[in-house]
Amino acid sequence: MEEQVNIVVFGRVQGVGFRYFIKTKAQKLGLKGWVQNQIDGSVKIKAKGDKEKIKELVNYCNKRLLFAQVEKVQIEKQKTENDLKNFTIIY
């Protein structure tokens, strides 16, 4: 079953390659969407795809990735958008 979520990751997640690792994992999982740094220091992820694959991405967000230190992950289900074609980093 396909779903779409917004994921916001808080902690030391900017300037440590976190977006790149999320993009790579999301592409391997076949998800569509994007990842972007936020002004408040968090990273926002919009992901669309199989429910189990999204759950796997959320679990991946909580792993130790290089120098990232995740403190909190928020997840919000969204209405599915049809304009998401692949998974990218928004700069």
C-alpha cells in the first residue's frame, strides 16, 4: 500500500552528509520525494512509496550516520501527490 509522509529530523543533521545518505537510501528503497535542510537546523523529508519502505527509511533516520546525531524524528502522514517523480536533494 502506497502512502506519503513528511518526516522532520532534529539534532545535528546539517553539514554532516545526512541529506546525501537519506537520498541514497530512499532511492535504493524505490521511494519518491525530496530531502531539504530547514532554517531551524532540522532536515525535512517528503517520501512517497510503499508503507513498509517508508517505515524502513524512518528506521534508517534513527541510525548513526557518520557524524549525524539524531535527537528526534517527527512523522506526519500526507495526502498523496502525483507530482513526485524521483528522490532528490533540494538545496
